[in-house]
Amino acid sequence: MNIGTTYGGVAFRDVLHARWAFVFDMVGIDWSYAIVAPSWLAPGVPTFHMPTRHLYFRSEPGYDSRAIRAWKAFADAFDAQCEANADAEDEPEDEPLIDPYLSMADHPDSRLLICLGGIPDPTNFDQYGPVGGEDQWLLLSPNGGQDCPYYWTRCDTCGFVDAEFTGRAARLDCGHGEGDKDYNAASPVLLAAYAMARRTLPAKWGRKKCPSCTLPVAPNELIAPDERTWQHARCAFAAEAARRIADSASAHL
Ligand SMILES: [Zn+2]
Ligand SMILES: [Zn+2]
């Protein structure tokens, strides 16, 4: 039985999803995760929801035609919801929308991205994305649009991260890029997050104490192990963030 992995107090279907959540924390993307999709969606579509990026994200360890079919069904249901919302626009609002999926369907720029290939290998990456093209990232936007490949990319001016076609940072919503390209899928911040995420694991059993926060480590909790200690992955993330702030402070002296 797959009992899943916990990270940041959230139970994930498997370690791959927990590792992605760790990456998103590392690069500053806020996320929520749903194993059970709302009733208007195809059943069994666990997904990340990133409201500030207008993005749904699903990840599979490799090419999986069943997962792609399920994701396409998700895209169709999403399109139908967008249309229904558009039709209902003139109606008086009776209840506030509390379902995050429904609030996403209100946004015309919402995107649905499925990643086939796990956490990227940072040793096999250039500014356009993974070298060799083994990973496939297919974007299914509302209204049946398809585009491929998409990768996480980062604005080096402000640090904003989002998924863009072939990692074109100039397309990021922060608007700092010039022109249309600025390929930056291999930003050192992204590659460091991938490298750290690939080292994280679910704890095989519980431990009394994490060396950073001194709280217990629960079985199946995501940890960033080294030779001697089992540190919570979230504590490793906090330590890394503190290191980065210290580095940038000393760089400005
Ligand atoms: Zn920017
Ligand atoms: Zn800890």
C-alpha cells in the first residue's frame, strides 16, 4: 500500500509530489495540493494549484498515457467550467466562491501543466531545459490549446519563478525581461532546488528529534538526510533560505 509522504503538514500521494512542494517552497511559489479533486473534475486527478501563477500542475515520474488522458479530461472539465462561469457573469453573485478550482476557472489566463519525468536532473540541464529531451512537459491551456515543452524559469532581476515555454524568462508576468526569450531554465536557484529535492526522502521510521527544530521526525515525513542526521526537509529549506539572505547581505557590503 502506498501510504504517501508528508511535507509541511500536507499528505502527498507519493514522494515525487512532496519533492515538488519542496522545490516550490525553495523558489518562492505558493501552492496548495489536492489529492481529491472537486466533483466537477475527472475523478482521481491529484494536482498542485498555484493561484498566483494561475496554474495547475501535475507531475508523473515518466511518460504515462493514462495520466495524459486523465489530464486532458481535466482540461475539458476546466474549459466547461470556464464557459459556465463566463455565461454566469451577468448573474447576481449569491455566494462567494470558496473552491480554489472554481476561482481559477474565473481567470482567463489559467494554465494546466503536466510534467512527465520527475524532478529534473540538474547535471543534465541547459538554459532551454533538460538536455536530451527525455522529460516532456505538456501544457494544456483552456480551450484545448496545447504547447510543449514548458519549464520553470526565473527572472534574475526580481527572483520571480513560473513555468514558461522553453524556459523563456522574458515572458514572466513580472515584466522585467526584454523581447520574448531570455532563456533561463537553468537558473542556479532552480538547479539548486532540484538538486536538494532529489536528495530528500520519506523517513523510514520516526526519530525523536530533528537537529534543526528539535521536533520529532514522523515516519514518512520528507527529510533531507545527511550521513548522521535526519533533518526535516522544511528545516533544510529554512536553513538554505537563511544562508541565501546572509550571502546576498554580505554581497552588498
Ligand atoms: Zn522580474
Ligand atoms: Zn526540523
